[in-house]
Amino acid sequence: MLRYILEIKLLSDMCCGAGEGDGIRQDVSSTYDKNGFPIIYGRRLKGLLRDKVEFMQKNGYISSDMVEKIFGSGYIAGILRVGNAVLSDVDELKAELRGLNDEQKKLINPTAIEEIYTTDRHSTAIEDGVAKKHSLRIVGTFPKGLIFNAVLEMNCNKDSQEFIVIENAVKLLRNMGLGRNRGYGEIVCTLSEYNRYEEYKDICVPDEDIDNLSYIIENEDNIILKKPYISGTVLQGYFAGCIANTDYGIKVDEFLENVMFSMAYPTDVKDEESYPMPLGMMSQKGKPELMLSFADGYKIQKGVQYVRNSGYYRNSGNNSISNITADTVINYHFLKKQKLLYTVKCMSEGYYFLGHIHAPKKYIKILTDIININKGIFHLGAAINAEHGKCRINIKSFRKKDVVEKKSSANKVIFELLSDTIIVDDFACNTGDIAELKAEVSKILNCNIDDIKEIYTDTLEIAGYNSKWGMPRPSYTAFSMGTQLVIETEGAKLSEGFMGILNNEGYGKYRVRDVQIDGSEFLVVSESDAEERSQNIAIKENGLVYRVLRENIIKEAENAAIKSAEDYLKNHKNMTSSNAMRLNVAYKACEMDEKIYAKFNEYRKENFKGQSNMAIFEFAEDVNKSFEEFRDQNSYKDILDNCVDMIFKAYIRKYIFATKMYFREMEAV
């Protein structure tokens, strides 16, 4: 597997159209990630590269089957995988965002970051030599000079014909985006070897006896999965595919039989496990901050409406829990030739998922070899050849599972399903009958069915698709994760285990726990990684935070200029429009000077002398005084002082604009 970096440098403004605008500020907007950074999605890049390869094939420069070999056809995957193109310094920019304090987070939001990386371009249609009515269009573009990097993965050799064709297609890629035939979207692309392997350290399996591997997966791209977590089935399929394509000394059937994958649920703290929200955990309607555990003894109040909670949780101590969810986004995909629009629901990038793999040491060694060969990078879900599914896996720990039997000290325990559970009856038929669930639980706890006093459960359908065979997998009725059964019995074993079928894919995991003796009400708290809560990070000059704060200061200065001009003119009714607009003459005389603030002061003192110029002198003086007042009151004085000429230029321009508007309104009256 070859891994290369595709570098894209913008030689002109480029609109990487999102297919929509905000309806007010822009008619067509470009694409940005959830943080507000520009992004060129891999699906677009792959389509552009395909166009170039088709061009070469159509004109006889390459063999007639090259497009199908590189990009695939139908259910046959191609050899090329194209990642999203992100800013070349995006890692540094994200590090700046993690260092924001609470006050800065209010100002430096995705919308503010988008504005930093957006240049509005205006156009209108001409009809009979004049602008056509209602034809003004505003297009949001990425400014020229930006550099994007995308990762290309190619399942071929460097000296192969396929690699040479891809290399030539990159050289042919010189324009992209909206209006590329009218000067927009001029780019230069280069291909270089991926050199970030130094960051990865190979995983070493310890010498002691182990049968459990704990891991953390970070999704660096959006993932197209049916569920908001990474199922054992998905991971099992990935590793089975690697074993089928490479000789690791075992067969796929042996691997599937001996390796058990758990479900990997999202977590907001990288080294702590989360669990599915219990179905017996509810909240009063309109009060999501307080969760009530009916299984732990909360009593229903008359006249109160209760609603279920979704997501995942982790006990945070002191009768508080963290409610964890992975955000979802909707991606749009337009097939231009077929004129078809698709919408795809994805799990948003940037989340961590913690899970476990249970297997003899022999198989754990094979799994770590696969991870090391791929440098911890792999792809999950659908559409992994373009834009989606890139993940990074890190091994948290190896251990030998301890089997410690502990009996409950109380006469009541709670049996919880930690994953969806598929149960079969005595005739090996799948069933969703609650009676069968109770029977299975009573066998595990060695109790009577009548000892099960309460049950909180739901059922769902589990199905899938086998892309190798092009056929759907069997459909099962399963009891939902979070199912709880309250059992009154003495001496029950507190344990974890698996029940039902498809345990090797993560289904059927359960645990038996004591009833909470310290209460059934839990306060929902939010947690964040301590690494991401630095409140005193220095603001890097010309960095992202610096630029966003500078733009915010400019906006505040413009608003202050409008108010100051209006207040002055309302209090000086004798000021004439011709006299006031001499301020514009002063500005034009100093506009091109780098030190416009000092230059304007000098011009005002030298050119507005004498009694006849007193009105304009005082008016111009108000510009300086009001600006100094704004300067003294601003929270980020260091940034303002460093950019005083840029900010003053915006201030006086808006001051002049407000003056023009004032006299125009007076004339209308």
C-alpha cells in the first residue's frame, strides 16, 4: 500500500461549492468542517482525478481498462483511496482552539473562523449594456494562497502503470471548483511521499500471558455507519479482510471462531469506558439535567411526564453521571451524469471510541501486526475510498482477564444488557419474547423466573449486507442495549459475560450489578479533557486566534464609528454636508500611507487651521478622540496596538460612511 500526500495550492480564489448558500450573505458558499476550517472533500477530488484519467483513456494515452482498475466499478473496489484535503497547518490551528478560554470561545466560533478563510466575490448579468435586475450573486470563495493536503492511498507498486497514470492525472489537475473557466479555482498540484510514519511507534505485545486487548479509536473523518458507535461486526470485517488478503498463517474461519470483538462506544475522556444509557434511566420532561433511575428504586410521581434518555453514560461520582453522544452530520452527494442527489447520515469526525478484543495471545499478536503494518490507520464504514471512514487506533492495554466471583451483599441486583442481545429458543429459532429473556437470565443467575420483579426493555431488528456475496445477512430480532431486569434474590453473583448468539461480533454482553444504595437521582455533568482546558495559553501573533480576534476588533470599531458619527452630527446641527465631507478628502490623502493613524493626525493639524476651518477641525478631532476611547476600552489592547493602523482605517471609513448616510437621510426629510 502506497501512501502519498497530494498538495493543492490555490493560485486564485476558489469556490469549492457546498451546493447551498445562507440566503442572506452568500448565494453559494464553500465547504467548511465543523470547526470552520476550509475543506475539500475527497469525493470531489476523486471525481476530478477520474475525469483526468478518463480524458487520457478517451484519447488513447492509456489502456482502455485503466479507469476501472483505478476507480473500481459497481461492487469491485478500485486501488485508489482519496482522503479529504485540509489546510496544511490544520493540526496547529486545532491546537490553538484547544487552548481557548471560556471568554475566547464565545468569539472564536466556527462562523468567525469561516469568515477568516472566506472572500466574497460579486457578479451580475449584463443586459443591453446595463445590469440585469435581480441578477446580483455573491459567491463565498477560499482566498488564493491557501495550501491543502490530502492523503492518497494506492494499492499498487510505485513502478506500476496505475501509479504512473495517477501521477499524470495529478499533474493535469489545474482547475477546480465553481467558475473555473472564468478565472476562479486555478491550482497547482504536487504529489509527495507520506512522511509522517515517524510519529507512529510499533506496538509490542508483552511476554506475559494475555487474552484481552483494549483499544481507543479516533475517527479523523466522518464515518458512514448505521449506528452511533463502532460495532464489533465492523471491526471483525476489517481484520478478516486483512487476513484474507495477506498470509498471516491462519484462515479467516479460524480467526472468526477464536476472536471476540466488543462494541466500541464513544467516550469523552480517552481512557475511561462508557456504557449504553439504561432504559430504566429517565428524566422528567423539560429537565434533562437530572436523570432518574427507576431500576435503582426511583418512584413514579403522579402527574409527571417522563422521557427516556439516549446516548451513553459514565459514572462521575457523587451521584453524578456524564451523558455522552457522538454528533451526526448529513452529507450530500450529487452524481452529475445521472443527475441524482443522495443524502448520507454520518458520525461526525473527532470522537473517541473505547472497546475490547478477547482472544488467545496468538491472535492478539496477529491483530497487532496488522495495526503496525498500517501504522495505526484504517478505514471503516461505507464510501471509504473517498472522503469517509479514516480512523486511527491506539492500543490502551494488554491484560489477562481476571475471573473474580463476588456475591451481592443485598437481596436485589440489576441485570443490564451492555449491547444488543440476540436470543434463540430451544428450537434454535430467534425470538423477541420477553419470557425467553427472563428464562435466559434466570439460568445465568440461578434464580427463579418469579424473582424477576421489574423489566425495562425494547426490541429492534438487526440486519446487514455482505458485499463479498452481494447478499443481505440474516435479520434478527434483538433485545436493545440498556435493557434492565431487577431481580430479588440472595447471593447473586456480580459478574460480566455474554449470552445469546453472535457474541464474537459484540452482541449479548451483560453485567450484573448491585442496586445503587446512595440514591436513584443523578445530576448530568459535562467533562472535558484536562489537556483541552488550558485557560492561559499565549496568543500567537498572526495565528488563528490572533486573526479572529483582530477581525472582531475591527467589527467593534466599525460599530463604534457609526455611533460616534451619528452622536456628533446630532449634537452639531450647524455642520454642513460639504464641510463634513472634507473628512473624506483628508482620508483619501492619507489612505495609502502605512502609518495612516499618525499621518491623519498630521494632516488634520496642518490643513484644518484657522477660524474658518474650526468646524471641520473639531469634526476630524472627534474621529481621533472617539477612536482613542474605543482603544482604551477594548479587552485585547495588545492586538489593537499592534494593528492600530489597519483598525483605524476601518474605523474612519465607517465614520465617513455614517456621515454620508446621515446627510442623505436629512435631505430625504
